[in-house]
Amino acid sequence: MSDTIDRLTRIVPPPGSPTGKDGSSHRQDLGFSLPEDYERLVEIYGGSRWDDYLYILEPGCPNSHYDMVTWEREQSEILEEDWQFEEKPAQLRPKGSRLVPWATTDNGEVLFWLLLPGQAPEDWTVMIREARGEGWEHFRMGCVDFLVAALTGEVRSEILSSRFPLAEHRVEPLSIPHAPARNLSHRTRP
């Protein structure tokens, strides 16, 4: 895990000193533990905007539009409603599977952890939901591994913008006001 975080900080140096936030402090709010690599990501970068496109959610984010606790609750409700009208991805078929959002985009795509029954947080993988459709992608890696691989071009998403990543990476804390990412995953049903 620390190798991936070290690699990330070499690719995109933190915009300041570490936030010192403890990602584990919101376990009670969420009802579960978060992966260690994500906790380290939040400790170093906090809730943050990457390459003018990808927003890392954070429990208790200073910019309330990107509070992970709120997103987790809202996305759970949205998905439950949507499963009434569309088929769940195959990865969610095991009973007790669930999704937890960890990032979103300017376009409204949502990046989730896939939680399978009995799985440790370090084994959670990444799923991406298309903003304006029913498309899903699954990447068999954790969130920081995915972030590094996406920034370096080692993996390419068919759902995320073709303009991501930028040739010259940038990251900025979400304590700086931004317009909230549009959550287009919630579609009005007849």
C-alpha cells in the first residue's frame, strides 16, 4: 500500500502539507472501516479535485458537496430505486454485495468500491457507473491503485472522460469552493 501512495505522491505532489485528517475517524458515521490506502490518501490530499475532473470524496469534507457520508447515503437510495428498473451488474449478484462511493466526476460518473460479503476493505475493488446510462466498468484493484493507473495511462476507462487524465497533473483541495459535480446517476422514472 505505501508503495502505491509513494508512487502517487511522486506523480502528483500534494498541494501542501498533509491534512493530518484521520480517514478512520468517520467509521461510526459510515458503519464500516475504510481501506488503509484510502485513509492515507485522505490524510495526504484530503477531499480533492484531480486534473480538473475527478473529485475524491472525504468523510466530513470541508466542501459539503463532497462529503462521503452524505454521498454514501444518497447513492444507496438512488441505486435501490434504479435496481427496480435496470439490471444489477454481475459483480453485485452475490447476496450481501454493496457499493460505496469514493469519487465522482464533473460529468456525474460515480466511482464506487465493490464490497463483497466477508471481504476485508483492502480487497475492495473499483466499479464505475456511467452518468447518463446503465453502463458499468469493474477494475480489479483498490482505489489508490486505480487512481495511479488512471493517471499514468496504465488503465483506461471507457466511461470516464477521454480528457482524463491531463498531460500535466494537478490536484487541489476541496476546501476551495467548486460547483458540485452533477449527480446524473439519479434518473427520473415514469
